[in-house]
Amino acid sequence: MARDARVLVVDGDESVRALLGKALLDREVRCECVATTDDALAALGKHRYALVVLQLEIEGVERVMAWSRALGERQRPIVIMTAERRAEKDSVDADIVQIIIRRPLRVQEVAVIIHSCLAAVAIDSEGEEPQ
């Protein structure tokens, strides 16, 4: 896993943020959790993230996806979406979203998936300025 790789969790459910944050901290993953897409875009403007966990149904999700789409392919974080409903195939950009996890979440399983994804990331986000 890339040293100090950052994960951003964007979810409107406080309990999901708390549980995922703790599960990732237990696995020594640097994790920041936010409740809104406005907060997510502010965080994305300040730091480089290796991975973003994004709730599909959260208001403004398209803005976060557009932000990711605007980055160069090699700079894009891995995006995992969580969804209560089945997403239509055309509603999710497969170039950006690598994984969709159905709710209710099994937090420890999600933490394992995130940890596995980070194992493949070859960036060190420490000290990097946003692009």
C-alpha cells in the first residue's frame, strides 16, 4: 500500500462515516469523512486522495464525478460507490467508478476492499499539492 495514501469517505449517514472511519483507522489507513458533496469538493481541492468512497444517492454526487472526470486518467482516485438501489448501467461512469457496493454495508468487508484497492495504489499523497 502506498505510504500515507488518503481515503475520502463521502456519505450522508453519520453512522456509516463513523464505522468506516474507525474500521479504516484500525487498518492504519488515513481516512477523512465528510457528510456533503460541498465538503467533499473542498477536501478534494486541498488534498490528493488515492481512493474516494462515495454514496451514490447523496445530493450533488454528479459534481464530485465531474471533478474526477476532469482530472487526468493517472491522477484520478479509485472511486467506490455505495448504493441502496440498483444503479442503471448508463448512470454510472465506468471510467471513474471501479466498484459499486450494495447497502446495507458490511463495514469490515468494505474496509478489506478499500485496503486491497490501496495495496495497488502507487502514489504517495503526503505533501502533494492539488492539481
